[in-house]
Amino acid sequence: MHVTSEPAILYLGTPVVLISTTNADGSYNLAPMSSAFWLGWRCMLGLAAESKTTENMKRTGECVLNLPSVDLVAAVDRLARTTGSNPVPARKIQRGYRFERDKFSIAGLTPMESETVWPPRVKECQVQFEAVVEAVHHLAEDDPKLKGRTNIVEVRIQRVHVEESILAAGERNRIDPDKWRPLIMSFQKFYGLGTEVHASTLAQIPEALYRSPDVDRARQAVSYPQKSVRDQCTNSRMAPSSPSSVSGNIRLENSRCTSRIDCV
């Protein structure tokens, strides 16, 4: 028998994502979230408008989406109720959040250099997506009580890194879901995927038929300079440049670091 219900949240079950971004001073932020879904090589991220991650993505136009597997659940949980915002926003104070500057150390995770964006990847994550912001959409604009609280950030993937052990045998461009166990959040609790429950008719369609033009566009992404050059730029306090602020559905062009231009 069905009954009418009003759950406070509708987190039915989505992969956990660790989003790495660059702070204004050149340091890095790392934030767990699970309000994400993919369409081709695009991803829609539901983020609090006042969060440090949102602030950094609007300013730099870049991020890395790191997808942890179930064995990283303790590291992810160590980031719970931490924020890179100082002072801590009022709504987060009510929920017990605290400011932490070095999220990588708190989680016990290792930053590793990205190829096309400034934020680092998380070495321990088997899947890593380097991405650029394409647009920022505003949620619940018609509701005065909710307006301005949440942004839907559309990002375009421009480099995919996959641990070789989870690839399908003999296929460089296909992840084998039987070899990878992504961490899932459902109603604020952590879960993992089980085994396949039924043969899929959709799986009979070759994945190549879903290939997005964004894949070819991603190949044109320019690599950032090597670490030694980037360190020189960071030490000179030349953090990533600040592109124009984003509002509505205005496309945000891929940011470029002023030091990158000067140092290259």
C-alpha cells in the first residue's frame, strides 16, 4: 500500500563526487557532493550558491570531478561538515560545519597535477574528469524563499583519466562496470553497487553511438605548463585570473592563468 510522504530530501542514490577547485590565493579546495548527473561529456552539478566550490568555479571556470570508489569512503567522510569558506556561512554553522583550509590533508588524499586545468586531481580516485564551466543556472527563481540559494553548474569534460585496471579488456575507451565500485550516497548514507541484476537491452547498443562532439572538442584542450613552471607562477602569487562573473545562463569561457600566459 502506498502512502503520501514528504521526505525532507530526495537523494535517491547518486555517485559521490570530490570536486577540486582553486582558491583565490592559489591553494586548493576539495569538496564532496552527490547532486550530479551526466549527459554525454557534460555534467550538471547542484551546488549551494554560497559554497567555496561554487565561488571558485565561477571565478576560475575550472574544476576536477574526482569519483571515489567504495574503498575511499573513510576519506570522503572525513570531509563531511567541512568548508573552505571563512567565515563559515550561517546555514552551514547551523549544520555543524567548520572551516578547514587544507582539505587534502584532512581527508588523507593526494593531489596530483592535472593536464588542462589548474585544480589538481585526487590520485586515489580511479576516475577523474578535468572540466570547464560552460554555464551557471539558477534554481527556484520563482520562489522568494529559495531564490539565490542553489546554482546548477554545467561543466564540460575535457580530459578523462581512468585507472587502467577498471577498463574493459582490450578496450581503452570503455569502463567495465563489473570492475569498478563507485561510492554512492542515498539519503545521506554511503552505499556501493552490487552485481548486475539483469541483462540490459540498452546495453546491446554500442557505446560509440552515444559519442558526443565534446569528445573531439576536448582533444583541442591546451595542456598547462609542467609542475616546475606552475610552482614558479604560484610562488609569484600569480593565481588563476578571474574571468567575468557569471549570471543566468551566460557561458563562462575557459579561464586562463595570467602566470600561465607569462610563464609559457
